[in-house]
Amino acid sequence: MNTVMMPQPGMGAGKHADPYQLQSIDRVVALLDMLSESDVPMSLAEICARMGLHKSTAHRSLIVLERTSMIERTPEGRFRLGLKLYELGNRAVEQIDLRDRVQPFFRRLAMEVGETVHLSVLQRTKVVYLDKVEPNRRVCMTSKSGASNPVYCTSMGKAMLAFLPDDLREEVISKIKFTRFTTKTLCTQEALLKSLERVKKRGFAIDDEEIEVGVRCVGAPIFDENRYPIAAVSVSGPASRITVQSVPGIAERLIRCCTEISRSLGIHDKRRSRYSSPLFHHYGN
């Protein structure tokens, strides 16, 4: 149901009121969400039909959003998200407290493994990179904060996806549009679900050259006090250095790091970790 804010005294509700005054925050948020889920710009008629709005009502909201650069209009008169949202998103990434909280653990892990360490969060069907620490190596990763990659072919994405509640995991997977980046990319729901079963069993995920040939990543989730995967950490590097043989040792250090971060965020687990013993013989098991 759309919430309409009635004019109040002193709000300029008379004949000089702005005809494009925003009447409903809920409506605008829903409109932005809808545009973000569309792969192509949408027409006014499509927006009205999808949201069940009268043309004049939708048009007022679109005008306000266009005026503030939250959305933009194509030459064909269709609407899509604007660059202002990208700017705000990057600023939100820069200001997020989680980065400050994980820094001590983050940097120690990078020193231990000698590879690039990433921090990310899940946003719809993508992972958004919040931070990274690079070792003093000549060959390093080129990712940057604010960038994103598909959830199904990244180690951090699969690490978070595997531990989501069943209904949320199903919802995310249902919205994935699979694209093949390399010969190893998982391109079906069945393949992804099978991979997530292994992730949940062993506690970490692998991007085995699934998004970029020659790059291998190991990822594990960070949990909040309710055991919800709020973020993930990965160790990334050339496949020549992160080999099949080295993955178990990296995974053990990574899981230890994520466990310490989770505890710092309020999670308490008195059970002995099953990752404290040398059980890793092959990362695909």
C-alpha cells in the first residue's frame, strides 16, 4: 500500500506548493529497487504497470529522482539508475564501520598468507568489495573498493550464500542470471547448489579460476551474533601461488581469522572448531 503524506500547516500546501514535491519515501525506495532489478531501462508505462501507479503519480516521483540525479532518462525516454547512487554507494562503503572493526585481523592474515586479502558484503546477486590489503608482491590483484562481482563465481559470494537462511538463499539464487566467464564458471543453479553444499560442510569456498583465468581465491564468512553471514573475507592470488596443495593451509588461517572477527562482533561459540585439526587433504573434498 502506498503511503501518502498529507499536507500540514506550514508545509506550503497551498497553490504555490511544488507540484513535484515527494509524497512517499516508500514509493521512491520501491521505484529505485525496481529499476535496480531491471537489466534494461524502463518506460513510464512499464513502471506504472509494475508498481500499480497512476501515470501522474509515477511521473512526479520520477521527476524528483531525475532532478537529483538518482535516476536518468535515456534518449528514448526510458528510465534507469543514475550516477548519484554510485557516488552515494561508494561513500557508504567508505564510511562503513565494519572495515575499521576487521582491520587488525585483516592485516595479520595478509601477512600470514602473503597474498591479497579482500572484505566484501552481499548485495542482491553481487558481492561488493569494501576493503583489501595487499602484500609486498610484484603481482597483486587489481580489484578496488566499491567494485562488485557476481555472487555465484566468487569465493566470498559462495561463502555467504551457503550460510544464508534457506528461504533467502533460494530467493537470491532465483534472481541470478548466469554468465560464463571461463570454462570453469558455474552456470546452472544445480551446479551452484552442489558447490554450496560442499562450502557449508567444510566452512570455506573456492573460486577456482571461475571469474578470471589464472586467479584462485579462498573465501569464508563473517557472522553476526545471530549467526547471519554479514560479510566475507577472501585470500586471492595467482593460481601458480595459490595451488591445490596450499589451499588447506590458507583456508585454516582464513577461517581462524573470520572466527576471531565474528567473536569481536558478538558471536560466541564454545564448541571446538572442526577446522583446528589438519583435516584438509584436498580442497575439493
